[in-house]
Amino acid sequence: MNLVDRGEELSVMEHMLDSTESGHGGVLLVSGAVASGKTALLRAFGTRVTSRGALYLQATASGAEADLPLGVMGQLLLGAGLPGADARRATQLVRLAAGAARPQRVAGERPAVVLDGIPELCGLLLEKSRERPLVLSIDDVQHADEDSLECLLYLSRRLAVSRILVVLGENSDFLAGNTRLRVDLLRLPGCRNIRLGPLQRSGVAEMISAFGEPGWGTRKLVPALLHMGGGSPLLTRALIEDHRAAGAASADPVPGESFVRAVATCLYRSDLATRRTAWALAVAGPDMSLAELMEVLGTSRESLLRSLRALNEAGLLDAGWYRHEAGRAAVLRSLEPADRARVEARCARVLHEHGASASAVVRHLIAAETVDAPWARRTLIEAAERALADDEVDLALTCLRIARDTSTDAHQSLEIRAALTRALWRVNPAGVAQHLPELTAAALDGRLDARHADALVGHLLWFGRPERALDVLCAVERQGAAQPGRTGTGTPHRHDCPRLWLTYAYPGLTVPDCTPPGGTPEHTTAQDTTPQHAAALARSPHQRAASLVKSLLDGPGKDVVVRAEQILQSTRLDDDTMMALLVAVDSLVLADHLEAAALWCETLLNEAAERRAPLWQALLSAARARIELRAGALGAARKLARSALTLVPADGWGVAVAAPVATALFTGTLMGRLDEAAAQLAVPVPDSAFQTTDGLLYLRARGHYFLAAGRPYAALDDFLTCGDLMRRRRFDLPALVPWRTDAAEAHLSLGDCERARALAEEQLALAGGRNGWVRAVSLRVLAGTLKAAHRPPLLGEAVEILRDRGHRVELVRALAESARTQRELGKVGQARALARKAQQLAGECGMPVPPSATDTGSPHPAEQPWSSGNRRHPEELSNAELRVATLAVRGHTNRQIADKLCITISTVEQHLTRAYRKLAVQRRADLAAKIGPASGPGDGEEPATHDACDRLHVG
């Protein structure tokens, strides 16, 4: 081991060796902090002593042998090379001392055999020094046994006229086991004391040169190593080894396993008090006061300060705290888990008794695992509330689970379970379901407070149990009216949030008046009827959102937009306000303010992501997906819908799963990816979801999928079901689901223009004079029921409205329909211009080009001559499938095909579905590219069979 930065100390030692050789012996006490290089210095000096011909005898004391009489002297005498008789006599004296009566030692008396043997043993060494100079080196002398120390004192008093030099290495941070040794030695004229300090910059640089690699940036490494190692040779060397192992020639040193071992060495070479202080400090953290740390350790101020000073000198601490987090981590690694748990528990208790915050105490309670005390459970619950408010959901869950596992009080256990569901709700709603039965029973029995009851009602609604939610709400409100003081003086206690859930998510559900006979109306108590309380209730985001829903039913207008933005501007995102914010965003969407809705939704989504709330992110992603769907950004809508279902798996969505699934289904349909859309139909949607507004969106999306898949009757059934549900629930809001025009399109597909026209006109009348997208869609669908000459004014107005409102998908449809109309009117130039616009916009939206926009002047596909491309024989289609597909290509509706072939409409749909799958097409219009006659057939031709394979081909 190379010695660095100790040249001055070696010079002093060599000078004393010179004096010893001339007959003037002495004592040299080398002291310093743990791992300061004392042992390395003694070994280096021993090498020089031996090279000069002197006899070097060395011994190392150990705490494990501190009770072994003459243990250190025995080590020295073994290497003295004494003659046979002297060696036997020395061995005999050591054995006699070891076997001396223990009772005398316990009483503080030294046995006679030891008192008589000390002069004899020292005489053997003095006699040996007459032959040549003798150097006695004892390392870690603080651990030496008392009898050996007496020998050293006896010998030291006779060194002035001898050739013996005694060199003692001492850890100065240990409490002196024998203060008499230090006092008696230091007063001798020939005794000197060398204290080793930390390495300086030059010493660190020299060590890098000795142990480092060529090309290292020594100048940059020196300050980093000096700071992290504290000038300790052991720690600095370990950091250099880790740096070399990491292979980082220029980066700052990164502590590794060598550093961890070095820290452990420092600790276990220190005394127990210092070791315990290092552990307690690492566990307690930098914010614990000196007085609190004293209580944790159960020690005096003087002892604690001595231990802290020792750790500073050892290079572990700087001004009372660890120089580097790696040092603290290494100290904690050296602590046994059971011992750490005990220290953590003591830290928690002390901090609690000193009035520390629950957040400060709970870290130690968690690490201690189990602290079975009432104050500990209360602290865990309080800390969980604080953590949830600070968006530290994982910490809140950990606190509540520990509290739950240690609680024995039934009421407190219920409170903990309710708090656990609130915390779990934000990250994993699926995990909440298991707690609902017990909490519901408690709420119905009046054992659940109002705040937790509100959350419970929301959870029951989420999982599709509205009737049970109503029971809980009524039970809690009746109890609140009977016990008005329970909600706290000055606090309005109307259950606004769950009532909003009921109003918006479950439209048409009757919410009864739960006020008991003689109670105050409107679910308030006497103390809540003051003007101040009325104002507070009116300012509630839930009350304002409920009012907003009512306004939407009357027809979205400027007032709706203003009030929605007021809610969004003045409401902070949290679990209680999430529903009100979603209502406000949806209101902007229904009012056709898509840009404002997208901006607010993106702002809230970013906040939810920053606050690490998966459920919030999922809900807002689903809302943003609906906005992008309406705006025609189909790729973004598809990505957001998928993201929503990834953030919260389908089993955690409850009835709300219908919303992201509906968007994914509708988006896949519009993009022409019917297989992808069909996969969404496999996602389980609870039956109770169809009582919600999200269920209406799902029915509409499924209807459009059926329509695109050639199943107009199934589509019509879904659209009419939407209408029936919306009318029965008095929530007939075309801006949400324009079921009439959807059904009209299904009727048009079936060839029933009269019924389609009636539905389109009915929806147009409901839209009134408002230039919203509902009016535009109604105009487009109505135009489709009219002759070509009557369509342009309606389609022109629809295009203008849709362009102004930003509904690009509907704009593509309107432009395509306009192109078809102009082509039928013979205005080929205008038709081509409109078709190009439709094609360009369709590409931007990510949807296939509408069939009416792809043909800018050629005959109708049913009359178009078939190209002589590479076609295959339609062997994959059965005769029945080929007949149905052929008639579909010629433009027949499903009803016309059924009448012509004398089969049911359902059979027609089944044949077409199988034909689509076999021919790898997704819609009726695509069949034209796969099936075609060799010459243009007329409508009077019989349907094709395999016998007519010379006239039909499949590509």
C-alpha cells in the first residue's frame, strides 16, 4: 500500500529512531480518526526500521482480546527472538498472568504474579535492546489489555537511557479505556504525539497518480474526491477504485461497492456509540434536531457531540450530515433490517412527541412496518390525506394499508377503508369494487360520514348500481337532516357531486326528495339557509354544472359557453370536481366550440399527467378523443381512445367504458378499418351502461359500424333504440346523439326515402335557427332524400356551417354529396372541384375517399364497363353469396335483393358479410372492384351463378 501525504510524520519518526540508535529511547503516540492512515504509516516506518538493522516488533490490539491478560505483550515477545530459556520464561509468565484469579481482577486488584512478572518481562526486552536497537509497534492501542499497558508504562519510564522506541497507534475517537496511559506517557520527556489529519489536495492528487489510469482528468477529479471522501485515505482509495471499475475517464466519480465496503469498515472500526450515531443519523434524516436525535439514541449531549465529531473526522460527515447520499445509503446497508425497524420506530415516536407533522413522522412509521399504537394509526391516516392532496397516491395507499392492518377499532377500520377507496380510485378503480359492499352497508346504517358517502355514491354509479347509489344518498341526507350539527357549523352539506353524477351520467333517473317529514326542504338544515350559505351553494362547481346541464337541454347557446368557461377557469382539478369539469368540457363540445373544448381538455390532461393521476388522465383522454372525432382528427382520436383504455383497463372503467370504446369503434369505422372496429365490439360493456349518456354514444357508434358493414337493419335498430332511450329519459339532445339523421341514413340505405325525409325534417325542426352541426347534418341527410335539382341550396348551407364549426368528417360527407349532385346535374367541372376538395379533406382526416367523390365524370358504377385487369375465378364464393353480391354491385338495396331472390333481409345481410370477408373488402362500394361482368349487364339480367363464370370475375 502506497503512503501519501505523510512525509512530515515519517521524518519525525526517523528522527526519533536516530535518537534511539544513539541510546536515547522514547515513546511516539500516533493518533488520528478511524481509517486516517495510522496502520499504513506504522507499516511504512517498520520497513525503514528493518532496513536500518534495528529489530522491529509489532502487535495489534483488538477489542475482542481486551480481557486477555498480557495479550499484546505476548504478541511482541513472540517475534523478539529471545534465547531458549528466556523465551520459555516469557511464555510461562504470560500463561501465569492469563490464569490468575479472576475475582481479584473484578475487584480492580492486579494479581501478584502479574505484578512480579512485569519487571521480568520488561527486563527481557531491555536486555534484547543491548544487542541492537529495538522498536515496539502497537496498533489500535486503545484496545490493549490493562496488563500490557502496565508493561508499556513500566518500560516507558526506563527508555531515556535505552535503545528502545515504543510506537503506539491510537484511534483518537474512542473513549479512552485507560486514561492513565495517555496521562503518564505524555508527561515523559521522551514522548511525542503525532496527530494524522485528512489528506490535502496534493495527497489526493498523488493517490490518483498512484492508483489511477493514464489520461484521467486529475485536476477535475481532485476536488470531487476530496469532497466525497472527506480526506479519508480509505474512502478516497475506494472512490478511485470504483471510478476505475466504471471506466469513466472524465466523468465525476460514482460511489460503488468499494465505497460501500470502505464505509462499513469505518463504522465497524469505530466504537459502538459512534456506530449507533451514524445509523440513527442516516435513518432520521437531515431535519432532525440534536435534541430529538439524543432521545432516539438515549444518550447525553456530550456523547452525541463526540460521536458526530468522530464521524466528521472520519470523512463521512460534513457539518453534521453525510457528504454524499451514497455515504448515507452505505451506512443504512450496514444496518440489519430488524435493527433498522427499531430505530425507525424510535424516530417516529420521538418526532410525534415533539409535534412534528404527520408527513415527517409517517416515513419512519412505514419503514418500521408495525407500530401498534393509537397515535401511529391516527398519524398514518392524517398523512394519507395530506399525501393524496399532494398527489402522492402511492404514499397515501401505503399509509392506509399499514393503518388498516394494525387497526382493531371497528369505527376507525371503516374510516380507513373509506379513505383507502378514495386513494385507490385515482389510480385503479377496479380495486375499489371489493370494498363497496361493506361501505354501502355502513352508509345505510348511518356509520359513514358525509364526505365518504359522497365518494361511495359516485363509485356505485360508476359500477352501474344507480338504485343502490340512490339508497345511500337518501340514507345519508336523511341522517344529515336529522343531525344538522354533524356536517360542521358553517359548512353547506348538500351532496352536490353525487347528485350531478345522477343528473348527467344517468339522465332520466328520478332522484327522490330524501328530506324526512318536517325536515328542511332542498336537503338543507336550518343553519344552511342563511344568505351566506346560499351564496356558497350557488358558487359550488357542482351546482353550476347541474345548472349547465339544464341549459343544454333547453338548447346550447352563448350563455352555456360562458358558464362552462367560468367553471373551467375557477375550478381546481381534483377527485371531487372531476365530474363538474367534464360536464363543462362536454358542454363546449355540444355548443360546437370545439377549439375551446380541445384547449381546456388539453390543459386539464397535462395537469392530470403532471399530478400522476391515471384515472383523471383516462377520463380526459376519452373526452379529448370525442373532441378529435368531431373535429375529424381520426388518427388522434384513435390514439387517445386507446390511451384511455391503456391508462385504466376496461375492467376498471365500469359503465364509463362505453365512452372510449364508442370512440374507438366509431373512429375505426370512419377510417375504413372495419376489422379493427369489430374488435371493439368484443370489449364487455355492462348492461347498465345503456342507462348512461356514454351508452348512447356506444349505440350510435355501433349503429354506424353496422351501416358500414352492410347491416342497415341492425344499424337502424341501434339508432331507434337511442331515440327511444333519449325521449323516455327526456334527454333528447341531438347535439349529443343525432339519432334521427342516423336513422334516416339507415332508411336511405334500405331505400325508404319517405321515412328518411320525415326523420331529417323532424331533426331540422328541432335544430331551429341555430347554425350548429346538427342543422348541417340534417340538411345533408334531407338533401339525400330529394331530387338532384333541390339539393344544392341545402348542401351549400351545410358545407358553410360545417366549415365554420370545424366538423371535418361531416364536411367530407357534405362535399362528396355535393359532388355527386353536381355530376347528376351535368355540371362536371363543379363536380370535379368538389370531389377534389372532398378527397383532400378525407386524406387529412385519415378516412377513405367517399365513393361519390372518386367518380368525377364517368358513368354510375352499376353501368360502368368492367376493366380487363387481372381477375380470379370466384370459387371462394358460394352460388348464393355470388348472386347476392352481384345484385349489390348493380345498386340494389338489401330489400330489393331479398324480394328478387325470395329470401329474407337477414339472409341477404349474412351473405354479404361472408362475401366481404372472403373477398377482403369492407363495404358495398368495394365489391365493384372485385366482382364484374364481361359486358355491362342490365337490371333485367338474372343474378350470376358459377355456371356463368365466363361472364363474372373476381379480383
